[in-house]
Amino acid sequence: MVVVVMYFICLPPAVTDDLTADTARKSSVVTVVQTEDRNEYSRTTLETIEARPEALPALVFLLPARETTFVDGDIHGAIVLEDHDDWQLIEFRYANTYARSSIYNAV
């Protein structure tokens, strides 16, 4: 008789507003560049946003669609969990060799 036991460690989600350089490098959000005829979605790290030249088109963090899926090297998706006048609670998912999701406030 063989018994297989699987053990998973579940940690509570990390909630922080103290972003270290390592966190900024590893944390991604969905950004939107709005053009005349469409919205271009992409995954952008917080580190990249901070270093982005001002001459480039402005990034929008509030999502115009309630849900979106896009391919940016990997498969990404975002769902607006809460939509308020000046902020949104967004769940961001991406998948490659592993899947990951995060929830963040966008303003």
C-alpha cells in the first residue's frame, strides 16, 4: 500500500505600502495607453513605471473595461473587483510556467 501526502503552506496575503526596490522589481500592475481607436494593455513593473521618461504617452491605471485578457509575452488578465469614482480594486493574474495573482488599488 502506498500513501501519497501533499502538503501546502498557505500564507496570508501581504499588504504593504512600503515598497522596497526588490518589491518594485517583482510587482506588476496592468497599465493602459489610450489611443484614438483602442486601448493598449500591458503588464508593467512598479520599477519600470518609476523610471519611465515623461516624454512617453501617459499611462492610465484605471481600467476602462471590467475584465480584460491580453498577451504580453505571457497570458495576463485583470478583473475590476470594485469600481469607484477615483479608484479601482483590481485583481491581476498572469500565467507562464506558473500562475500568480495579486490584488491592488489603482488610482
